[in-house]
Amino acid sequence: MNRFVSGLIVFVCIAALMGCSQSATIDDKKQDDAATALLKRIVKDKAGSFLIEYIPQDNGKDVYELESNGDRIVLRGNNAVAVASALNHYLKHFCHQHYAWDKLDVTLPDVLPVVSAKVRRVSPYKYRYYLNYCTFNYTMAWWDWERWQREIDWMALHGINMPLALTGEEAIWNDVYHTMGFTDKELETFFTGPSYFSWFWMGNIDAWGGPLPQNWMDTHKDLQKKILAQERALGMTPVLPAFTGHVPPAFKDKFPNAKLKKTNWEAGFNDVYILDAEDSLFEKVGALFLEAQTREYGTDHFYSADTFNENVPPTNDTTFLKQISNKVYKSMANTDPQAVWLMQGWMFHYNDEYWKPAQIKAILSGVPEDRMIVLDLYSESHPVWQQTDAYYGKTPWIWNMLQNFGGNVAMFGRMRNVAADPSAALHDAKSGKLTGIGLTPEGIEQNPALFELMLENVWQSEAINLDNWLRDYATARYGSENASINEAWTILKNTVYSGGLGEGGSESIIVARPTFSIQGHRVLTKLDYDPVELAKAWKIFVDNADAFKDNTGYRYDLVDITRQVLANYASPLQQSIATAYSKKDIASFKKYSTEFIQLIDDMDTLLSTHPDFLLGKWIDDARSWGVTPEEKNLYEFNARDLVTLWGDKNSELHEYSNRQWAGLLKDFYKPRWQQFFTYIEQSMVQRKTPDLATFETKLKDWEWQWVNSTKEKYSPTAQGNSIDIAKAIYGKYHSRITAMP
């Protein structure tokens, strides 16, 4: 027997005897302390005006109540998440206060509004899931504990009780593979840099953006312990990962008889090695990982695993698929008999040509019916449950809103679907074992209204009256009701929030690699609405800006709407440039290309005024994790690369995670277009056909230099007045935009 395998069996047995798979439990006092601390963070000196009480579940379902008792507001719930949800209900519906990513300031009146009749809400969903693997990098890559604590508060206020928890997993794998005899040098070809962990965890890529410093692993192991302690104290059940077969490249040398297969996720990245689930080592490595993870982080018995994420299985044989899923499940259950496998249903949509009914049934049938939950990842646009008879009526599943791809900032969503479809599924006799609702975005910190709307479903079973909800939302967000603002939100509902079935909203041709085509590579420019209609909402927001200038939510929305209007306007302007070129009209080419560059500058100036649209903050947060100049520079490379090239200079994923951010617009997108315009103009003057292939090769070299640079410094704090600059931009562009054909 292989020496490692023999030692591994002994290790697992000893670990089990030591109680390594012990459940994570939180006593009532810790939960009450956590709820009280959350209350103080949100309402600060008004915390004494609230009273927290606990009540039992309602027929096994979470419940909260809200009522007045003398001059105090009573918040009741069966756990701290329910109590926090009661607080959020009070803030929104009685105090006109909205707690969101972009609006953390809660201001309460000296005398709190009375709750004249007791409010009672029961959630129809056992599980309220949150996060996507990708969110941990497209948005959360550089978060510290302070930022995580705010997010956990936000989760609790919105009723989330099942968050995905992936921070610090690289530290566990580092310990596991050292136990197996791998050296630091061998693992340098395995661990990615911090921007790319999501795809490392999902078994897509190795090493890119590394090598990963030990300090990162140590600090993020500690951070994960804080995250989990807080989530559990509030009554949440975090979902931790399990082994899916992804192993280091050196595995083939250390275990030459292991059944390994090479897969390639995207061109430009090296192959990764996947250990076949039928190999006896699979369950042993899985057990070693689960035991090590449980020793450090505890367990709530929910595990995320996606063996075939964006990779096609080697065969469509149903017997093979059933055996594989059974092996993956056993790798969890043999160590934790209470294990429940959460599987993302993304692959059933992404690779729908492969995943036919027979294949889906096979992979589901390899796991006991009560030991798997499928995340219907994209329910608001592509509900797989409707195509699979609700996963054939046997497997529990969760309805999710995906909404965002790549962390892009486009205003986008399908509000009508989000308001009506969860309730429709809940009441559909064919929805099988629908057991939860959730959010699975690739990126957050954008489109706050859409996320707020989606989470309104958590505590009700009936469809949301969207018009009434939007009126109440605007009142809570801005602090008072305004008829013209309500009109603007109706326009937003019918434009940016009536999105189509594409992967996200319209971004901007500005962020595309320069082209005459109306559609850039991986950049969405097609609109599902009339841009002139959106400009009407823009006018209303500008006209009311002075009245709401001190409201942080209003300032964000004004900047965001202005940004989107300008981003849309870039397309007809770019097409005017293309037309001028085709007609060899040098004067018009100069005119429109100059206006295009000015548009980028104006957008950059606008976005510089708001902290949520700054490249400088993204880079500053990344560098803050480094303890040496080399580490800081490595993290800055990761930060720059993810939002631009997403790989090397020939990466096919470039622009996938594009952002319209101050600094990035002026220092990356603008110079690219300037180089393009200069080259094309020279070609026109010389009456030569431009060699666009050669130009693109040179541009790629420039992009790669920018990604590797650390010389340019970008402000991590906002500069200028959002209201004044938005007004000035409106005066400059509104007539041009509304005159568009």
C-alpha cells in the first residue's frame, strides 16, 4: 500500500475519534449578543429605544414580529436573522430609511414612529441562499473584516440564512497538501493569485496571478474564522466547500498510478488536473480536506461542490454520471454523515447541449434525495427547474436571481420577473421540492434597487405589486415621497429594469478594445430599451438634485443614471466615427473622435466624485494586504488584470469583468481609443488601408504593460461634487442625446 494512503487512513480515523466533524453550535446568549451588537451598529445611539425578544418558529418556519411597547419598539424573531429582518422592516416602512451597499447612514428621528398594529411576517422559504463563487473575486477579493461585517449585517437585515463561505480555503488546501508531502515549490504551480480564487476553487485554473504568499493564507484563515463566527452567531448556516477532484499539477508525479484527467477551461490557461472520482484516492483526499476544514472552521453540514463546472464530462453515459455523483457525495458523507451537497445548477444551462434529461437524472440519482440541494442559479431568466419537472420532483432546489456577470456596473435587471416569478413558482403544483430562494450574482455593489426587490420575496409568499413597491422603495431610499421621482422610477422600470435574456445589461463600447464594429468582444452594447426614454428619468433626477443633495442614496443613483446615459451615448458617437471613416471624411472623423475622447474624460470626472466608482479604491484595498513591496505589487497586478485582460495579453476573457470606473476610464480605455484614432487618422491621411491586426498586436503589448505597472497612483477617495458635476454634464449632453434618431 502507498505510504501516503496508509498514513491517511490512520489520520482520518484518529481525526474522527477526536470529533473533528463536530457541528458548529451557537448558544442563545451568543445569538442575543450578536443581535444586540448588530442593532447598535445600525441605529447607534438609538439602540436603547428598541427591545429584542425571541419567539418560536411558526410551524417550522422563520418568523418575525414588530410592535410598539410604550416608547420602545419591540423586535421579535425566532433567531437573530429574524430579529434583524424586523429591524429592517421598521427602518424601511416606518422611518423611511434604507440600508444598502451604497447607503449605510441610518438617521432616526428623536421620537420613533409608533407601530400602531403588530406586524407579523413568516418566511415561506426554509433556506435563503446568498453568493456565487465568482462574487468572492469580482467584488469581494480585497475585503477586510470591517467590510465583511457590514455585509453580514446586510445579509441578516434582509433575511439571508445560508451564505456561501469560501474565504480562507487556500489555507486549508495548503495544510492538506503539505500533509500529503507536497513542497512549497510544488504548490507554487497550483495556487492562483487572490483575484482568481473562484476559478481555482471551481477547478478551472491553476497558478495564474501567483505565487500566493503565505501571509495571505494566514491572514485569510483568521478572517474566515471571524466571518463564520459572526454568521453563525446570527443564526445563519454557512455553506463550506468540499473536494471536487481538482489537484496540483505535481499530483501526477507524486501519485503516478492515480487516475487523472486533464481539462482546459479557457484558451490561454494551462490544463488542470482532475482526480477521477472512481480512483480510491478521491474519497481519501476528500476526507482529509473535510477533516482539516472542520478542525479550523467547524461545520454546519452544508457543502458546495461542482465537479463539472463549465467543463463537459468525458462521456454522456448515465451509469458513469450516477457513479461519479455518488462518489462525490460519499467523499463528504463518509467523513460527515450529516452532509448535504449543494450543487450549482449552472452547468445544466451553460452546457445544455450535453445535459439532457437522462444525464441530469443520472447525476441527481447518485445522491440520496434528502442529501442534495440544487441551486437553480439563473431562475429569473433561464429557469432550469421548468425544463426538468423541478429536478424531477425528487431533489430539493432553490430559486435564485443571478443578474450580474463579471461584476460589470451596467444598470440592468428583470424587475417584473423578480417581483412575480418566485411567488408563481412557490404556488406552482409542479415546482416539486422548492425549498428556498436566493441571490447568486457574479458581482454585487450595483443595482441596489433590484437586490432590494428580490429580497422582498424572502418574507412573503404572494407576488410583489411592483408599482407600489417602487414608490415605497424611493420613499425609503430618499427619505420622503416625491411624485416626479416616482415617475422617474417608472421610467427606470420600463427601460434598464426591463432587461432581456442576455448575460447582463448594456455596458459601453468605450470599454471595448477599439473597433469600428458596434459590438465589442465580450462587451454588451445592445440596448433592450430606447435610450431617449432613459434620458427622461435622468432629467427628473437632475431637476430634483438640490432637494436631495444630502442623501447618499440619491447621489449614487444620480451618478449611476448619468453614467449609464453617457455609456449608451458612446455607441451612436462611435458609429458616427465609423461612418466618417468609411466615407474617408477626415474632418468628421476628427470631430467625432475628439467628442468621443471628451465623453470618456467627462465620465471619468463624474465617477471620480463617488467612492463606489473608483479604480483607486480597488487597487488601494488590494495593496493593503501586502506586507512587502513585492506582495503589494503582486496584489496590484491581480487587481488590474482581473478588470481588464483577465489573463495574459492574449486572453480570450479580456473585458469580461470590465468596469466603468474613474481612473480606469481615463488611464486605460481612453489611451486605447486615442492610439486607435491616431493610427486610423494617419492611415486616412496617407490613403493607406490600416493593418488592424498589427495594430491590435501592438495594443496588446501596451495593455500588458499597463496591467504590470505600479507607477500610476489613483485616488482611493472621491473628488469633487457629484451634484454639480452631474448638472454640468446634463447641460452639455442632454440635447445631443435626446436628438438621437
